[in-house]
Amino acid sequence: MSYIDGFVIAVPTANKQKFIDHAKLGDSVFMDLGATRILECWGDDVPAGKLTDFRMAVKAKDDETVVFSWIEWPDKATRDVAYAKMQDWMKNPDKADPRMNPATNPMPFDGQRMIFGGFAPLLDLAKPIGGQPPTGPAVQPYLFFRGRCEEAIEYYKSKLGADVVMMMRFSDNPDKPPRDKVPAELDNRIMHASIRIRGTEVMMSDGMMSGPLDFQCMSLSISVPSEAEADQLYNALATEGTVQMPIGPTFFARSFGAVADKFGVSWMIMVPHSSGAEA
């Protein structure tokens, strides 16, 4: 279940672009710390109320616009780890991420009038777009790398252009389990991570075990619009991997190939016949 942080602030209307620039820089920190989505919404139709309203809540002035924002996290644990890190930055400014430093990224609004809070979703309704659920697949691959997860993340970043959605080490666990459950030698290993490859999230971990990797009973598939792009990805993985099926035209695809990367994870690279792009 996801977790939501909500914010309402009053921004001087003349500072709209400054706010956008500030948000782009500051919000990137939340994304690096595991947030899955951030929306910054500029007030467009914010009516005045008799007892209370958004403007009264933040004591907005005549020359200010109300901004309504929220941050979506995969779960509360991820959010709590991120906030603990930011609180540590407040106590140790010399260790803070410069994107969160008021000296390098000043707030173009009065932060003392901001209201915020964390919310646990109770109901989530969404209308399918194009027949596909907008919230992503209900089933996601989860890979265990037995001590090589961080190496795998860097590998997929360089080979497949993966983006890191979140990464949490065992030492970041806010529950702090006893040492007989999680020994100290696991502290620097990856407890949970998620990377995004072409819009799909792949979850991964070092797990609690060590030893050789074995991904022989599964494969991940990537569909791309052109043969040139398929060749690029296929060759990138094959450089240190093992060819399972040479890439080329088949009866079911304009191009298809299978390769196991250096970790033994199998990948099927495909250009479907329905792709509208030219090679």
C-alpha cells in the first residue's frame, strides 16, 4: 500500500517560475530517496469559504497563489527512512544534499505558513486508460542477487538506462531487528531496491543468502520500436553475457533475440510487428 504526504503553501504569484525551478531541484531529492510520484499543482480555481478554505489555511495574501502538492511513496517505511535522512541533514548541514540547502536552493515562499501531513490511503479508484490500469502491473518481478545487488543496479543503469526508484540498505531499516535476525555483516547490503526500465519497475534485493546466482527458470522481456534499438540493448547485455538466441527476424516479431546477462538473468529483446517505428 502506498503512502502519501500532502502539502499546501502560499506562493507569491510573481514567483511562479522561481517555485517551478525550486521544486524541480528539491523534488529530485525525494525521488532519489524512494518517492514514486510528485505532483505540484498551481491554484487555478480555489474558491473562498465562509468558515475556512485553502487560502485561510495558509494565510494567503492577495498577491499569493495557493499551491497544493503531494508526494507518493511505495510505503510508509520508505518515507520514514527518507525523512530520517532529511532530519539528519538538518542536524548536520555540512552533510546535507545541496539541493535541499536554502543557501543554494532558497524557498520562494514563506515556509512557516506551509501545512503538511502524512496520509494512509483508504480507497483508490482509477479508470483504465487504453485498457491498461494506470497504476502499473499487479505482478512485478523481484530478483535476489545474494550480495551483488548494488553491482546489478549499476550494471542495468549503464547497459539498459535504468533509473533507480529507491534503494534501502539493511542498516536503513527503521524497525532495527535484533542481531540474531539480521547480523551486522548484512548492514551494507541492499535490503530492498526498485529500478525503472522503460516504464516498468523491477524490484530487487541482496536477500539474506550468499552464493552463486541462479535465474534459469525465468526471463525478462523488453519490447522496443526499432531494430537498431533492439541491437543496441542486445549487444550491451551480450558483451559480458551469454547468447541464448541470436537476434534477428522471426515469424512473431520484426526482430527477437535472447541473452543471459553477466548475472545469469535472461532477457528477451523484441521489436513487435505492430511497432509503427521504422528501423
